Amino acid sequence: MNAKISMNPNLLVHFLGKEPSEFTREDIIYYCRENDISFINFHYCGWDGKLKTLNFVIHNEEHLRSIMEAGERVDGSSLFPFIKAGKSDLYVIPKYHTAFVNPLTNYPSVDLLCTFMDREGNPFESSPEHILRKAHKVLFKETGLKMQTMGELEYYIIAKDDGLYTVQAQRGYHESSPFNKFTDFRMEAMQKIAQCGGLIKYGHSEVGNFTEEGYIFEQNEIEFLPTDIEDAADQIVIAKWILRQLAYKYGVEVTFAPKITVGEAGSGLHVHCRFTRNDKSMMTHDGELTDECLKAIAGYIDAGTSLPAFGNPHPLSFMRLVPHQEAPTSLCWSFSNRSALIRVPLGWLQKMDMAKRVNPLEQETNNDYSNKQTFEWRASDGFANTYLLMSALCCAALHGFKMEDAIDVAKRTYIDLGVDINDPHNDKVKMTLEQLPDSCLAAAKELEKDRDIYTYGGIFTDEIIDYTIKYLISFNDEELRDTLMKSPAKLKKIVLDNIDNG
């Protein structure tokens, strides 16, 4: 058994001796039979982006086979607000490559993510998961490129404060236990997410750390590895599901709210992007960013004012995206610069064996790690429907590949490394750049303006765009940010009302 299989934390991968992409229905039935599995659980996301569950107790092998072959029907009107009760039935059909052994249930269970299908047996057009598949398919058809993404999932844990080993406010970044109180919680979550198929890069404590009214608010982050955009969305959804289950088990609250109080770090869902052709990264060549990379960045810049319609779909999102703070507000990009909307992080563009320099007993290697290069969209947050966010980012990238002036846009919106665009001393530079919207209402207007970017190729339907615009407008939040900045009590109420969103 190769190391890729033998060290894989997914029990199905280990038992079957194959990658998830190779799983068949018979593989899963065989695993269930040989391991006394008593439940099959179907999962799928409705419009709210949260994972839903349908439990099946297995009666016999024939029953198990019928579940795996035929799927089941569900009430679409209870999952999608725009489906009428008179025509609400949808099928949920399991995707075998997503199967995993449930790491938290008390009953031996195999779980699978599902696709929604309509009464004709076709994918349900308005399902966010299907919109994402359409977006990736259109991108590949138009460009020959595949898109990989990875998310940085930030969250706060809220628990009673024991008063021990305190951390100075806004100084929680990469703290170790016992100053980071929930290291074990984070590590257990990472283990469970990996057992469910999540490709985790690392986890750590984040900047946010403060106490209030006898409670500690501790910010942490779990970051993933790049993978095909559909799988990247799946693993974020599963990660949120695992984190919430563990929080309930530990007796604490976990929230993905973008802002929970004024003056303390907010939580984002940064998304790193990479484009490949024939499984080869197209991000760099000879140590420089390629035209493909620059065009995708330009697409994000040009669509930057409408992307928050999908990535920041709540008034609390715009409490985080405040000028002159760390979160980005200006449509620009840069290298290794966290004040920019798009950051090109430090990459391994030169073949230098740093490990050899640190460990002189090692033999020199000449490995090329330039394929690790990504760029990062920094505006979105955990209140976004992950599938819609990834779909919109895919649309924006495709838009960039089609723009005739994409390279010029990229050059014009670049800011130098080391320039903090949020520093008031750089306001002259900032004034030359477009700004992100400051409310859901403003994001809705930008989405209407950029509608064609998202409906291109039939990716988003006009009905979905119209519904999204109507939903954003319903917040009526044109001046709400200024009001909440001046009224901590009103902000606290909105936070408490929405702490479990996302």
C-alpha cells in the first residue's frame, strides 16, 4: 500500500486501498458489510449553506443497495425559499466519492454528500452545489483551465473565562497552549475533518482574543490545501458542521460571524485560488506571475464590487470591511500585503534548499515548489453560502480571462509591497482605486450592474440573481454600519440574533 493511502486519515480510503475519486457503490456496500455499519447518512446544503442530514438505518444489503442507487426524495420548499409547495419534491442522490465514516456519531455510520435532482432526473438548476459545477465546467470549456481553491476558515470560540494565562487583546496570533485555551478543541476538529476527507494545511490561533462579561472570545483558524473547487467547497461545509458538533460537545459556542464587537478582529473566509492546465500549475513561469494569473486577478478586481453580494451577504459583513482597519476595502492587489484586497502570498519561486541550510546533515535537493503559488481573495466571510461564493469567484476569474484589457487592469491596480493602503498617509493612492460596497444594499446594486458576469454561459440564472438582489435589498442597511459603530448595544443584539448563521 502506497504512503498516500496508508497514511490517509479517511478510514474508507485506508480500508479500500483507493482514493475517494475511485470509490464505487459496491465499495461502500462492501465496507458497510465488513464493518457492521448500521446507518447511512445523506447530507446536502439548502439555500442557507448549512449541512442538512437524512438518516437511514440499514435493514439488509438489498435495502442498503436501494438507498445507494435510488437516493431519496425531500421537500425542496423547506430547503429553498423560492420553491413553491405545489411543486416542491426533489431527489437527493449520493456522490460516492464523498463517502466517509462519521467520526462523531454514537452509531457506526457512513455518510455521503448528495446532489439535488429534479423530477426529470436532471440536476436542480438552482442548487448552489450545481451552480458551482456549472461554473467550473464553463470555465474549463472556455479556457482549458481548471480552478483549485482553498479556504481559510476563521471562527471564534466563546466560553466562560477562567482568568488564567490571559492574552493581551488583539495579540492572539499563533499563541500556544495554555495561552490559547482551545488548542485541543482545534486539533480534534482538524482530526475529525480530515477523517471526513478534508485536506487540511494547518490550524492555529488567530489575532482576536478578548474577554467580556465573564466570557473569553478566542479566535482560531483552520486552513485547507488547494483542491478542485467543488471539493474545496464541500470540505468547508463539512468543517463548519464538525466544528459546531464539537462545540456542542464541549459546551461552548463557535461562531463564523464576520464581526462580533467593534474594535476587535473580525473573522473572514479568505479563499486562495490556483489555475491548472493538464494538472500543471499555470500561476508562475521563471519566477514571475503568468498572464493567466494576472488576467484572473484583473477579473476579481473588475468584479470586485459585486462579489460581496455572494461573499458578504449580511450587514455584519460590512462591520468587518471598515476603512483604515486590517480587512481590505480598496480594489487592489499586491505581493505579501494583507491590506490589499487580493494578496499574492510568499511563494517558493526560487529553487533554494532552505531545509538544507537549517539542517546541514541533509543532502542537497533541487525540488521545485513553485506549484504552491496561489493568490488570495480576502474580502469574503463565513456567512457566505460556500458554494455560491466559489461559483462567483469562478465567474470572476472567467471574466478576467475574457477581458481585452485584463493585463492593463492588473498593472493599474497593483500597489507596491510594503504599502499599507489602509494607512491614512496613503489616501492619495487609495483615491485612485474603487472601493468595496459598504452595505448589502450597495452590493445588490453592484450585482445588478455586473449581472452578465454571473449569468454568462447559464451559470447563474436570472431568477437566482433577482432573488439574491431582492434578499440583499431587504436588509435596508444603507446607513446601518454608521449606526452600529456608534451603538454597541444595537450591534450586540444583531450579533446575538445571527451568531449561528453561516
